[in-house]
Amino acid sequence: MDDEDNQFGRVIRAARQRNGLSQQAVARACGMRDQTISRYEMGKTTPESYKRIAAIASVLGLDAQVLRQMTGPLYRSDERQIERAASAASVGDAEHLARLRASGQPRGFGALLLSGQNQQ
């Protein structure tokens, strides 16, 4: 992954440095291995779950939904959340959620729901 594709890593590195935290401190506060934050910052990988993104965002004082948009396609856990929301939603909402899921756009679950409010 080149630097241009590593927006997630650049953002968390800047926030970590701005907060005066080490990679180790962030990793431990998030319940991750020490090298995990380093790998994210270098663009070697991105978090595989929204839970990890939310933990990093909380420690660094960032918006989890914004970070989620930087990590690529939807993960299975996000897909399951969309399915649960669609089953509890009205027909119009369920159709909107299905269209968003089919689009494959890299958005977090909250962003998917909020984007539907703009179309009403």
C-alpha cells in the first residue's frame, strides 16, 4: 500500500503524536499487541473489525465513523449489522440499506444509516 492509500495510518499517526502517545500506549489501551498500531500506521494492514476502529478512535479522540471510511470495503461484522437493521426497518429503509450494501462503498454502518436520511 503506498502512502496515498494509507490515509488511515497517516491520520492515526498524527493523532497519536498530537496526543503525545507512543504506539505501545495506544495498542495497550486498545487491547491490541504492541506492533499492531505500527502496522496500521505503516499501511501494512488495516483493522479487520469496527470494534478495533472504535477502540483506536476512542483512545485518540477521533470520530470512529470517519476512520471507518478510510479502511476499505465492508467487513462481515458490518454486513451482519446491516442485515439486522434491515430486518427491523421499514420497507423503504430496508430497500435503501440493500442499495447501499450492493454499492460496495467503503462506509461504516453509522454512515450508511445517516446517508439514507439525506435522500428522504
